[in-house]
Amino acid sequence: MNRRHFLAGAVAAGGSALVSQGALGYALSAGVGSAEMAQPALKPMAVGLMIPVGNDPEAVISRVKNLGMSNCFLQLDAYVGKFTPALVQEFRSLLEKYEVVATSAEVVGPGRLVWDFVDGPSTIGLVPKASRAARMDALRQTSDFAKLLGISHVQTHCGFIPENPKDPFYEDTVIAIREVAQHCAGNGQEFLMETGQETPTAMLRALKDVNLPNLGVGLDTANLILYGKANPSDALEILGPYVRSVHAKDGKWPTDPMRLGEEVLIGSGAVDFEQVFTKLHKLGYTGAVTIERETSGPQQIEDVKAEKVYLERIISKILLA
């Protein structure tokens, strides 16, 4: 999977010393380490950072603090099957040490993932039957882990949800989304569908057909453009009331029908952030705005610094208006 890179040297696969998810499930049933972490409140539309977390959580969590941000969005695929009470305590300690709030937790695997128009429909999300059960299990694991960290949102890509509601894959996907959302509801969490592979109308149909109050939308401002599905500002006319998290990312429309559009530095693509944030503000959105820059290495750090300044200038203008 090459969708997200954050300082590749710091985000390799999780340590082999961690034991299986069964250890966390057993510990929770026994009441060991089951107290939830209380996280501080954030300022409205506080800018944060998407961080894939691998075998050195401190490296990436401390980097959030060093970049002057108050919050992060945890990408936890490296730990599926390896969540333990010890890992809960490690993350708690690091979040408290660096005074960083974890706003959401996401997994998109396990299994093959191809981020394009050719193999994407058969490999991404909960739509593909071959990987559906394993991904549902991964999301349940992530929800249980996130609960102990006081994280109220669990997010994933549900996939290329069929436009045709009579497509058999559509009904199966709705059932899968409902089951995961119900598990998250049991943990006091919202389950969020990240925008991208489906049109806003198809996502709205799924939201209504699942029909659970804790099911919402994770708005990725660039993905709608990268997949050629919608302008994010226009998408808010359809999905706005359901948005519970925001990935700030920029991109260009796809011109090759086999490949996604190009993700680019915020401010240099097709996203009108002032328009998007103005609409979100009018809708009453007060959650985090999470930078997601899909590059790696030192240049990524410089890009994130510039993007933070760019976004905070726009957000400040809107909140003070």
C-alpha cells in the first residue's frame, strides 16, 4: 500500500514483540486497563496531522507537537492483530507527554489495496467480498483500542460503493457498514465513511440505508477530486450535515482514465479551501482539520509547515468574520 507515507523510516510495520488482539480482548473482559483516557477539548477547526503509526509511535507523535499542532489522526494498520493493554498504555503516555489529542483512528486493510480506477473497485474498502470480513474485524479491533484512548471517531474507506442500489454488492456493503457502525456505537463512537471512491449521492444513499445515528462522513477535500467524483464544496450540499472529520488535502482532476488525479501541495490544486471551510463553519462544524500530505522525507515536513500556515490563515479569517 503506497497511499500514505509519513517519514517512511519512522512508520515501518509494528514491532514483532506485540502479541495478538486476543490479549486485548481478554484483558478488557477481565477489566484490565479498561478505563478510558480523557482527552482535552480542542479549539474549533484546530489544524492537526494524519500520522501512520509504525514501530516508533513516539517519533511521529512528538513530531506533531514539534510542528506546533495540537492533534493528530492515527492510521493504525501496522497494529491490526497486535493491540494489547501495553500498547494502550504506551499510546496514552505519549499523547499525554506531548499534549497531543488523537481525534480519530483509521484502518483500511488488511489485504491488497490498489489506489486506482482499474483494480481499486476490487481491492478497496468493504465492497470487495474477499477482504470484507477481515476488514470488518480490523475495524472492530481498532474501535476497541480507540475507545481506551478516548477516541470518538473510527474511520475507513468503504470503497467503490455501487451507484446502482440494486447491485448485490450494494446491499452487502450496507449490511457490513451497519455491523461495524453498531460495534462502534457500543463503544460510544461514530463510524465515519471517508469520501473518495463513491459519488456524494451514493454515499448519502448508503448513509440513509444504514440508518444509524452514529454513522457519519470523513470529508477528504482532495479525494473527491482525485477520483473525479465531485468538487468538495459542492459535495457539502449533499453530505454537509453528516461531516464529522476533515482531511485537508489538495489535488488535481484525473486526466488519465486509468489513474487517480495528482495529490499536490495545499493551495496549488483544485480545492477552494476558503469556500469549503466557510460552508463547514455555517454547518456548525467545529472538529479538527487534519493535514494529509501524501509524500515522504524532509520535503514533506516543509510542505506540512507551509500548509499549516496556509490553512490557519483561512480558518482564522472565517472564524473571526
